[in-house]
Amino acid sequence: MNLLFRDIFSSFKIFEFIYERIRRIVVPPKAYSWQTLLYLSVFSLLMSSLSTGYVKEIIAICGWLFLIAGTAWYTTDNPLFVPWTNLPLGALITGFLVSVFAFGQEKDVITPRTIVLWPTISAIITAIPEFFEGTGTEAKTQIPKIEARQRIIVLLASCMVISCWLQFYFVVDNWVTQFPSVQIDNSKRSALVLKNEPAVKVPTNGVIILDKLVPLIEEQIAKKPWSEVEQWLLDARQKVGNLGKQVIATNLAEYDERYLWHVEPRISNIKKSGYKLDLLSIWDGPRANPEKYYLKRSCQIDPVTVSTNAASGTAKKSDNNSTIAEITCQPIPKFIRRDPPPQ
């Protein structure tokens, strides 16, 4: 019996020990502490989720401020430095929270601006304590010492350079996204452009323009009376240009480079009765060489004589015949690095 009570009391002591450890972690040692600020931030998050309108926004802002202050307080009490620098790891965490709070968006919390300004904000947070002396409510401003000034300048300048490189990466990445045809002049992949696919050899958007344009041309020419087709070819520059603008506006709407492409035709009479129609999608954007480059798809247009009564199924030799157009286009466009031929 005594042994049973002894085991019971031993179990209570274990639970008491566990409870005491949890209490020390969870319960703040005093009301004015970093744990209190973090609890207030969690409480604000819960209250914000239950609120609406401007009250929700105000509570959410208070929650962010409590979170930033509590994190800064904790990391200051337990400082860890980034290896080979005098930048506290806590300043990086606090700077990230400040950057997200100031420049994040409701849908995209982490934006390019958030990442770009993160190092600079962290450096500023690291430098702020150097301008104050004392602790708590007794702190007063001061001018940093000479050695402290040197550390601040080097740290701030280094972080600003990192921010500039990050901004440069996002600018280049945006260029590549909105102007993919610019990559055609790159012989090697840039270290700043992280893409899984290999470097572009042929401007994809130029191919898309011709792929979408050719069916429209075939629709207007195929099986049409030869006289109408010859008249169409006389006005081909205007007609092809208008169709090209429609194709570009429809299929390149997501790219800013849509304004840097245009379409032109080139017509030549290679036979006594037939024509060759070259459809060119010409790049007017920036390039490494003074010459333009363009893509070409050639179409052969020939007159074909058919019987006017062919649809009725009769086979009389005396049936009247008519001439219509037949068009055949190359399946794959050619990429040419030189100025387009004159019209």
C-alpha cells in the first residue's frame, strides 16, 4: 500500500515538473516583456479575423506592430550574428517583418519590393541602437562613436548594394517575361535570369504571329475566283497588315513586346500564272546588331481550273470551266538575321 502511494506521489511530482517547465515558457516573467507583445499580436490576429471594415484593418495593424516589437525585443535580448558580419540575425528577421508589413499586399504578402528593401531595412534597424544610450525609458540620443560610424556606413552601404542587385534581378526578369524575343541576341544564359528552358534560338512570339496569320490568309484566298485573288494581291500590303495587327493584339496581349512586332507581305511572280507570297513578321525592338531580323513563311498561289458542274456529279466534256486559287504554305517559318527585303 505504501509503495502504491509512493508511486502516485512520484507521478504527481513528474506532472508538476512538466507543468513548471511549460509555465516558465508560456507565462511571461513580468507584464512588460516580449512574450506579452507576441501574445497581443496573436490576440489581435484572432480579433481581426472576427471583425469587418476599418476596425479589422486597425486591429490587424496593431497586431503587426506588436509582432514586430516583440520579435525585435526577443532577438535583442538573445543576439546572434550573421557569420563574418556585424549584422544581427534578429535584425534580419525584424527587417523582413517590417518590409512585409510596409510593402506587402493582401493577396501577395511577399512581393518584389518586399525582398528588395529587406536588406536595407535590416541594416537601418541594426544601426538605430547606436544613436541611443541607456535602457528602457531612460534612453537618450547620442552621436555614434567613430568606430561605430564606420561599421554603420559599411553595413548600410553593403546592404544597399545587395538591394540594388535584387532590384536589378527583378527588372531583368520582368524584361525577359514581357520581352522574350530580346533573348534572341544572348549567346549565353545570364546568371541573373533563372530559367529552366534553354536560351531562346528563335523568337517564339514571331512564330506565333505567322502560325495564326497563315490560316486567315488561306481562308481569304483558297478556292476563291482567280480574278478576286489577283485583286486581293494588289491590296495585300494593307490587308495583310490589318490581319497582322489583329493577330498580334489577340495572341500577344499578355506581352508588352506586342508593340514591337509588325507584319508585311512580299509578292513575286515566279511563274507566268502563279505568285509567291512571303509573310514576314518583323521585330522592331532592341537588338545587338544594327540589322533587323524577321521570320518568313512562304506561300505558293496557283490558278486551278475546275468544272462548274463538278458538284452535280456530271462528267460532260462540254461543261464550262472556271479558274480558282490554290494556296500552299510552308509549315515551318524561317528565321533570318538581316533587314527585310524591300517591298
